[in-house]
Amino acid sequence: MDLRTVDRTLARVQQVSGLAFSSFSALHLGGHLLASFSFSLADTALFASRVFYQNPVVEPLVVGASLVVHIGSSLARVVIRTRNIKKLNSRLEKDKLENSAEKMERTNAAEEVVKKPAQTAAQRELQFHRLSGYVLTALVGVHVLATRITPLKVLPDTSIIDLTFVTHSLRADWTAPLFYPYYIILGTAGIYHTAFGIQQALSSMKLMRKRVNPGTWTTALLVSAGIMTLAILGIAGIFEDVPIPLASKWHDLTEVMPLVAMGKL
Ligand code: HEM
Ligand code: HEM
């Protein structure tokens, strides 16, 4: 199989696994956004959506496996793309050395395309999408460790986890200033990457014909950041009183998280 066929297959795997995972991420993030209106509404959404995503078939396959497959296929495509760009650049270098004036002109024009693409709105928005993919890749593992794997290892009943677990981290003495940007960045990247990814996957599969005007996704990114910031302020209890009856439990869970990460629990 040549590299182009491999890349095409990986692209399809990336799209299908992304779409499968978006059945979770859309519910998850949509539920959190309700915290801008009311904390208890967002908490109710968490409990309601859990019926779907913590189902014994859905959680390992639709959430877990599709996430791993999506990240794997995405990173494999990044490697192929980087190799192709390197190859193209070295071919251009070789062409340059051959040195006919006409060739030089063509090479310079081609270089413009490879090295300095005119950043149209559509290209910038694709770059944002790729960047949000890297942000999610960097953060989602720690997030799942904290919110799902540690409770599974330590608690007899994980259904007691609610959004006050997040509120607790946003009120922790010295780490709170880190948790605000962490959750806002994680959530904004999640909304943008999921929405853009769904549109891109459906268009590639020819299941969606309507084109999105360039610039629309830049607005969507700014709106995502705004509404996610409001939601995190809502979860922190800035707009209403949010008591944390299980604060000592959340404190203990946070303490044992590094042990779970090191495989000692
Ligand atoms: C806005 C920031 C976010 C907050 C406050 C948040 C909060 C939570 C909470 C409380 C849980 C535990 C859920 C439960 O026990 O039912 C959880 C689980 C999880 N979150 Fe998030 N989350 C956020 C963003 C994200 C993003 C952007 C993603 C990825 C796109 C993500 C992926 C996950 C996954 C995969 C789980 C484990 C689900 C399971 O297997 O049951 N979260 N999150
Ligand atoms: C925590 C969740 C996710 C992570 C960690 C993640 C990660 C990534 C990464 C690293 C890339 C590669 C970026 C690049 O090519 O440079 C990517 C691309 C992509 N993702 Fe995701 N993703 C997630 C969720 C989703 C969801 C829910 C969808 C919805 C369909 C999706 C659809 C896509 C698509 C279509 C691409 C290809 C973009 C392109 O052609 O450049 N992803 N993702």
C-alpha cells in the first residue's frame, strides 16, 4: 500500500472515531455549558448523560476506544504530513541546485506555496482546529485520570461524583488560579474541535453539502471561549451559592491521584 492510500484510510478512521467520540463530547460539554444559567441544571445534565456514556458497552468502546483510535490515527497522519513536507522541501532544494533560471523561478513560486502559504481565514481556522487537537491530546489524559480513573480505583460508588468535584478544584487554596485557565482552555478546545471536526468529517463523507463561510469558525472560536468561561464561573459558584457537602472526599481523591497515576493504587 502506498503512503497516500495509508493516509486516506487513516483519514477515514480519524473521521469515524471522531464522530463516535463526539456523541460523548457534545453531551458532556453541552451539559457543562448549562452552568452559565444554573449549577443544578448542569449537574442534572451530568447525571442524565451518564446513563448513556457510562453504559458498560458505550464507555469502553464509544468513549475509550474511539478516543484512543482517534488520537492514534491523527498523530499517524501528522507524521505522514511532516514527512511529505520534508520530502517536498528537499526536492525543491535539489531543483534549486540544478540552477536554470526558469527552474529557479518555478521553485521560488512553489516554495512560496510550501513555506509561506497566504493565511486565508479558512487555513487559519484549520490551524486552530489542529492546535485544539494538540491541546486536547495534552490535557485529556490527566482529565480522565482525575475525574474517572481515580474515582473508579478509590470509591466504592463512583455515582457520587458530581460537578461540586470541579467546584472544589476551582476553590482550592493555591491551585485554583491554575484550574480556571485549565478548564477554560480544555472546554474551549473541546467545543471548537468537536464542532469543526463534525463538520469536516461529515463533509468528507459527503453527508453534508452546505459550505461554512470563511470567518464563521473564527467567530465560533471566540463564542466558545466566552460561553465556556461563563460556564466555568458558574461551576465555580460565582453566580450563586454552591455548597460542597463532600468537600473532604474531593480533597482525599485529589491527594491520592498521583498514586493512581504511578500505578501504586
Ligand atoms: C469544561 C471543562 C470540563 C469539565 C468541567 C469536565 C468535567 C468532567 C467530570 C466531572 C467528569 C466525571 C464524569 C462522571 O463521573 O460522570 C468528566 C469525565 C470525562 N471528561 Fe470531562 N470535563 C470537561 C471537559 C472535557 C473535554 C473537553 C473532554 C474531551 C473532549 C472531556 C472528556 C472527558 C472524558 C473522556 C471523561 C470520562 C468519561 C467516562 O468514561 O465516564 N472533558 N469530565
Ligand atoms: C479529546 C478529544 C479529541 C482529541 C484529543 C483529538 C485530537 C486530534 C488531533 C491531535 C488531530 C490532528 C491534528 C493535525 O492534523 O495536525 C485531530 C484531527 C481531527 N479531529 Fe480530533 N480530537 C478529539 C476529538 C474529536 C472529535 C469529537 C471530532 C469530531 C468529529 C474530531 C475530528 C477530527 C478531524 C475531522 C480531524 C482532522 C483534521 C484535519 O484534517 O486536519 N476530533 N484530532
